[in-house]
Amino acid sequence: MEVSNDLEVPSGMDEVVIPPGLYALFLYKGPSSDRAVFQYIFNTWLPGSGYELDDRPHYEILGEKYRNNDPESEEEIWIPIREMNQ
């Protein structure tokens, strides 16, 4: 969850700072057990995109429409990218 800088991290949790940069956002609808979306992102979309992976955290946002393994579940997948040859 995004928080302001003045929030104290609760005991048992770790702080992760995500550096700014370009991200590809994929809106995924389907069960979380179906990994085909990642096969598409890394084996189809990325090689033809003109971008390459950047060395920053990947993350997903599981919002109000997330339903774990439900076929109607929705989530956001954020992949860090940069233009090729940077």
C-alpha cells in the first residue's frame, strides 16, 4: 500500500521504496493461478515493445475487484521498463 513518508512502518512489516521510472501497466482479469499473463508479458509483449526490463521492483495492485482465484478477479500488474539501449 502506498503511504506518506511520515507513516511509521508497523512491527513485522518491511518498508519497500519504489524508485521512480517508467512502468508498463497491464490490467488483468482472470484467476490468479493462470500464469499465462506473465508468459505473454515477458515472451510476447516485451520483446516486440522497444523496451527492456529495468532493474526496479515489479509489483501488483490487488484492489477492490481482486477475488484471488476467481475468473472474474481483476488486478494491475506493473512491470518496470526502460527504452532499449539506455
